[in-house]
Amino acid sequence: MTLPFKPSTMSRDTFVYDDDCGFCTWWAEFFAHRTDLETVGFDELTDDQLEQLPDDYESCAHLIVGETVYSCGAAIEQSLVRADLPPGFGEIADFLGQFEDYE
């Protein structure tokens, strides 16, 4: 299920989520309201989007940014950076990302 909050375009960064999962749908709605991300449920993925995702894509959420795909916690983190929640979160994520254990 694609959430109705933002119009769909192929060039936008896309948050991909399990549209049968209430928690995942809550995150998708959250990001749809607070970012310019397109939100696409598993049931509405295009062939092009499916090609970009890992084979086990149904195991967690993903964020497609051009040719880069963030999966699971990284997808949520990068989506929170776009929502700037909490304010300055991008700087925190960048700082934490420099530590091998954080990954």
C-alpha cells in the first residue's frame, strides 16, 4: 500500500516497508508526514525497485537513495536524518558512523 500523503515519482528517495505490519506502517506514515520520501509497501513495489532490494527484502524496511540501499536499522536512521528528528540527528548519526562497533 502506498501511503497517500505524497505523490509518487520515480526520482524520489523511497522508504520501502512491510505494509502488513502495523509498526512498519506507522514508521512509513511518520516519514510521509515529515520528509519528502516516497513510501512504498512491499505489495506495490515496481520491478525496478525490486531489482535494487536484497533477496531477503521482506525481512525489514529499506531506504532506496539513487543506487544506494539502506536496510533495516540503517533505513530508519537515514529516514530520521531526513526528518531531522531529533534536531541535529544527522550530525549524531555521522559521528556514530565513524565507529566500527556502531555498524
